[in-house]
Amino acid sequence: MKQSSPGKTTSQEAREAFQKQLRPFASREPIQLLCGRCNKAVPGDMEWICGYCRHPNLRTRTYSFLNRCQSCGKEPKSLVCPHCEAMVFLTDEKDGMQPARKFVALEEPPPTVDPREQKRKAHEDEVEELNRQIQLAEKNALLARAKAAVDIKPEKSEKEKSVDQLVNRIRSVLKLELAAPKARAMLVDEFKDNPEIAGRIDEVIKMIIEEQDFRSDTDRRV
């Protein structure tokens, strides 16, 4: 039997050590198997594939290649070294017919894309984007028309214009009548030293109001 390195053992020693760890309350120190060709260590808890049933063993703290397969229960008699691919025999039988191997998770290949399907999808995306732009343009046009309808005021008829002129005239007359008392008081005070002009203030105010009223009456008849 080969001399063991610290932390590394030969096949028989590794298997015996692992069997001891399965006992209740036994310590679970890492066990490493030493490859006889490359002299590299193989961890005892390496995930592996059973050579008998092809089952991937992932619960390797119990179902190690140093113990047995979780699925078929058989003990591996040999192992393919994951470093140099040399056959490492795990029993004295030196049977390498159905060796255990390191489990390697295969990456799923990217899904194949049919060029025609890819082209069809691109065309659908273009049509969808075009429809979206058309809908947006239609909405903007409707909004612009609605805004224009609010901003544009209809032109008034001749009758409506005449009514507006009459209202403005009447408003002017009423404003004169309302302002007359205050205007008279101001003029009386201003021309208090000129009795001749002061005496005509009421006459002038009345004349102005009547003249404005006459204009308004003329507009109404028109």
C-alpha cells in the first residue's frame, strides 16, 4: 500500500475512512483520494455519476463514490480520475468496466431560432410600432382640431354688430348721466369767480347728454 500524504489516502484507506464517518456521532473530516498516476487529490464528496445506472449522485456526504450509489445501491469498483482520466481502482478486484465519473452539469444549449420565424417576428414588431405611431398621430390631429375649434370664435352677424354698437352707446349715455353730478360740482368750483360761465354749466351738461342720447337713438333706428 502506498504511503499516505496528510489529508490524502489511497483507495482502500479512503473507502475505510469514509465508512467510519457513516457511523453515528463520527466526525466528518474531508477525505481525499490520491490518484496513482497524476498524484492529485480527488475529494471524497465530489459529485459523481454511477457507472451502473448512470444516476447523478449529488448527496455525496452520504452517497459518495467511496460508498454506494443512491439509486441502484451498488458500490463503484473504479473511478475515472477527473484530472488525468486514469483509472483509479477502488477495490482489489481492479474492475474498470463500469467506473464512476465526475458529474458535470451540462449547460443547456441556447434555443435555435428559425431565421424565418425571426424575420416574421421582426416584421410584426415593425407593424406594431407603425400602428402605434399612426394612432399617436391621429390623437394629436384630433387634439389640434379640438383646440382650434375652441380658439376660433365665429364671426358676428350684422344684427349682432348693431346690437353691440347700441349697447356701447347706451352705456356711454348712462356713464355721462352718472358722472354729471360730480362733473358739475367740479366745474362750479372751478368757475366760481366767473358767474357767466358757471351759469351755463347745467345747460352744457344737459346738451351733451341729449346729444349723446340723440346719437344712440339714431343708431337704434339704423
